Amino acid sequence: MVVRIHVDAEAELEEAFDYYQRRRPGLGHDFLDQYLRGTRTIAEAPHRWPVHPADARVRHLRLDIFPFSLVYQVRSDHCTIIAVAHTHRRPGYWRDRIQ
């Protein structure tokens, strides 16, 4: 299945990458690798991951090392990542992105 990214989620991804890269060179690339693994996993089995507790219309996959979740919506022919959300900040801020 094709995985797309919402423009706001893409900005969140870039912001997190920059943050980790400033903390330690190379750490941003580790974060990006986790994100890419997550998107591949979603593409392979989009219904495998749990419904998000803040909104049953979306699912989420928690990254292994970093405190982030990929919040995504499943459609018949694609998935859209609507947030690259820090797991300890502003729960549900992304709800207005759901279609």
C-alpha cells in the first residue's frame, strides 16, 4: 500500500530530524531511519497497528527508540501519515487533519 505524508506531518518530521541532529550528529539520521522503517511497516500491514486512543478514526505506530508515534489514517488505496507526534506532548492536536 502507498503511504503518503500530510504536509504538517512532514514539517514535524523535519523539525524532529533537525532537533536530534543538533543534539548529536547522526542522531537525526537514526530518527529518519526509524521513521522510514515505520512507514514500510505501515505499508505492509496498515491494520496491524492499534487504533489511537484519542480518536478511533486513526491508527498509530510507536517508533522503537524515539518518543514519537506515526499517526495515520487508512484509506482503501493508501495511508496518510497525519502526524509525527511526540508521545508526551499535546495529545490529539492533529485531529483537524483527519479527513
